[in-house]
Amino acid sequence: NGDLQWQAFLQEVQEELEESYCDFLESGGQQTVRITTNGMAYDVNFDSMTQQNVKTSKVRSIRRVLKPNEAVFPILQEKELLLSEYSERNASLTKEVIELKEEVERLKTLANAA
């Protein structure tokens, strides 16, 4: 049954709703706005988070889903790259330290034998 699944509004409608919703939150803007999507008109009520079909009067719940800021993605990618580079460098340095400790032990053994 399609009524049980959340359906996203078209992108341009989402943008219009987001702008109206932010205005509602920030400065007490309109509680209800009328939108038209796929040839149907709906009254969206931000207070009750519902949409009402203007023609049929059917009411459905709506929700607001925040998406991550796209500007964050390049930063996260760079972070992952740096972590990978640092991890590789750390492994290399750890190996080098082990080799140096082994060399110190070898030299101590040689010095004690002399």
C-alpha cells in the first residue's frame, strides 16, 4: 500500500517548502502554504506537519529530512585520504623502529662479544 511509504516532493517543491518552513520557524511565517505538485494542489501545515489534498481533503503526515551539506563531502574525502596516508606512514615508521631496535640489539651483542 503506497500510503505506508514516505514519498519525497519534487526537488523544486522541496526547495519552496524548505524556504517557507524556515520562514515559519524563524519569524512566524505562514503556518500553511499551498503547493502544486504532479497536477495536484495541497495545503501543507507546518504546525501539524501534514499535507491536505485540496480536492479530496485527504490528510497525510509529512516529515522533514535534512540532507548532509554537500560542501562537507570534499572535506570528508580529504580527511579519509589523510587518515589513510598517516596510517601508511605510521606503519612504515613502526617497521623502521622495529628494525632499528633489532640493529641496536645486534650491535650490543657484537660489543659484548668483543
